[in-house]
Amino acid sequence: MESLTKVDYGTSIPNNVNLADDRRVLKALEKWHPGYIDWWMSMGPEGFQNNPVYLRTAMSADVGGWAKFDYVKMPDYRWGILLAPQEENRTIPCGEHFGEPAWQEVPGEYRAMLRRLIVIQGDTEPASVEQQRHLGATAPSLYDLRNLFQVNVEEGRHLWAMVYLLQKYFGTDGREEADELLRRQSGNEDAPRMLGAFNEATPDWLSFFMFTTFTDRDGKMQLEALAQSAFDPLARTTRFMLMEEAHHMFVGVTGVQRVVNRTTQAMRDAGIEDPYDIERVRALGVIDLPTIQKKANLHFTLSLDLFGSEISTNAANAFNASVKGRYREDRINDDHRLTSDTYPVLRCVDGEIKLVDTPALSALNMRLRDDYVRDCMKGIDMWNKTIKKNGIDFEIILPHVAFHRHIGEFSTIKASPRGDVLSEAQWEEKQSDWLPTKADGDFIDSLMTPVYEPGQFAGWIAPPKMGIDNRPGDFEYVRL
């Protein structure tokens, strides 16, 4: 049984999966590598490719002390194949095959289903890099610039993780899919990314922080569900990806917290108590709280759409086939087959939003989304504690899940952030109060002036509480 945890850097593709003894897959990955570098140079971070960046690189799959920090130029970053340690005698945690030994190869009857799940997950990884490629030009500090690049190189590594599975387990079809992952581009009219939120622009740093707060958290939930897969290489791959994904959400949640902290400190120092006195607040050179709320509304709802329809035959089939589970499946007290269970689903019934008991097997997307909403509240609570600490009477909220939806039960209706069903006219009248306007975007854009001096920060964001890898406040995270 494979038990490697340390990463072999002796091959052209760093890995802990014995690639040196798997010449066919190593050769396929080496053939794919130049196309990846071409993609990185043309669609990855714009500028800074020749600058040394203080990045972490995985050295082990162990939870403790698994990464080292050092300066590296991004094109030279050692992207590799890393799987969590193999669990001895692992059994399948859910679905029709519950309790059977986990699969080390792809069963023929589930080949197409597994391939599509891997391709969809793989497609999101380069998409976010493409969405964020221009942000370096407006970084509010070297600390933030480095965090952006760390997120980017790890999303690139997550692409490698999915490509390895495609190359090793899916033959010619997998190699073709791996090439397609480099051909599609975020927002491209002819070849867009597969999921809607990954074709949206990320025009400013507040958008980036909201994206990593909400959309990367959707990624966490999807990876948690895939970590329950009967297909053991996929489960192990996603378990390791979750270790890296945690930093991405940290960047987002603490980024927004620092924006909120700077805004409320500036308001307090200027004697402004009313958070809706937007002109006076913006005159301080900070982002007003109602606009931060509107940005949260937008990114939260775009991320909700990534879960798909609340009632889904595809999700039921994937669970029943044991290829995808639920969030923290091992902590759920039921039969893990869902043959007769029900789950309450929010639906629009006769113009009203109501909870309706639905077969649990069909409601898996709804359940995963509910877990996601609860997880999002951790960040919201952190932001609100900061606002309260600075003495401002304002609370950021998560809007109702029926608000601003384009997929699922509520895609055909208009609803307020409180969940009230609206007419088209009511929506048109009020939507600018709930979602960012062009004027909001223009104001935020006016603040996006780069700050590249070590230890200095743009006026609209507070410094972090501590540096990366315990570095001092004036540490040169990116050498320019």
C-alpha cells in the first residue's frame, strides 16, 4: 500500500505518488507541462513574473509542518501532485456501496460521472487565476500582493491535482479533458469557464476578498463532499487540497475584516456615527459599510448558484453511486444511504417561500448549501465584532437565499434580502440599494492605487494583526 507523505522533488513533476515508477503518467504530465506554463504566462498574474515572491511550497502531506517558505519566481514554482496519506482499509462512507472497500481504480459504470466531477472541479481552479490576473497592478500592500500570488499558485496546483487524476485514470479521454482545461478562459465568449461565477470579473481588491470569502468557501464545501468519494485517489487528492484552501478563505475573511476595521476607525476618528452618511464617509478615503454590504450580497448570491438546483437528480445519482458524499459525512448520524429520509427544502409555493419536506436523496444540494451558509456566518460574525468594537451601529448580514438568484428554485422570482417576494417594478426600484452600482464600482476603483513600499498600506485597508510566517510588519514579501 502506498504510504508516502514526503514530496519527491527529484522528478520534473514534484509528487508523493511514486511518479518515478509510473513512466506513462509522468510522460503525459511532462507533455502537458509546457502548455500549462504557456497558459500561466499569458493568463496568469500580469506582471511580477520575474519578481521573487515569498511563497510557501508543500514539502509533505502531513498536517503538521507540511510547507516551507522561501523566495521563488512564480514561473519557477514547483507545482506538483500531492495526495493525503492513504487510509488503511478505508471503506466507502455513503451511498449504494456504503461499507465496501474504497476503489483504487475507476469502475466502468461510474467512469463518465467521475470524469465530469473532476473536470468541473478542475475548471474552477485556473478560472479564478484568470479572474484575478490584473489585481497586482493595484495591490494595497506587499503583504496583500504576496497573498494574491500565493492563492494563484495554489489554484494552479489544484489544477495539476485534477489533471493528474484525468491523466492517470481516464486514458485518452482524460488527456483531451486536460487540454480543454487550458483552452477555456474566464469570460471568453467562445470558450467560457463551465460555471457562471467563474466568468465574472474581479475588478478590485474588495471583490477579491469577497470572492475568496464566499466563492472559495463554496470550493471548500465541494472538496469536502468529494473527500467522501468511494474513489480513493479523488478523496485523498481533495483532502490535501483542503489544507491549502483554508489559506484562501483566511485571505478573504481577514481582508474584508481589515477593510471594515479601517472604515470604522476612520468614522470614529472623524466623529461620523451614521454609516449611511455615505458622502462624508467616502470623503475619508475609505469604503462605506453599505457598499461593503452590497458587495457581500453580490458575491454570496453568485456563490449560492454554484450549488446548483436545490432538488437535483444529478446530485442524487452521484451520492447513490458513492462517488460524492455530504459535508463531513462521517459526523452525520443516519444510514448514509438516504433510502427513506427527508430533508426540508425552501421552495416558492403560490408566491410564498416555504419549507417543504423532500426526499433527502434529491435534496443533497440544498443540504450542502445549508452547511455552506452556516460556515459563511463565521466570517460575518468576525466582521460584525470589528464594527462593534469600533463603536459603529451597523451589522453586516447574509441575504436570504432567494435573493438575486439565477439557478434553482428562486431563479424565476424576485426577492428582497429579507426574503420577501417582489414584483418586477419593486425589484427595479430597490435593487441599487442591495447590489453594487456602477457608481459604487467607480468609487472603489478610485481608491485602487498600488502601495509597494514594505510595511505600508493603502488608506482604505488596515494592516494585518501579524505577518505571514511570523515575519515583521516591514518584511519585503515581494522583491520589486
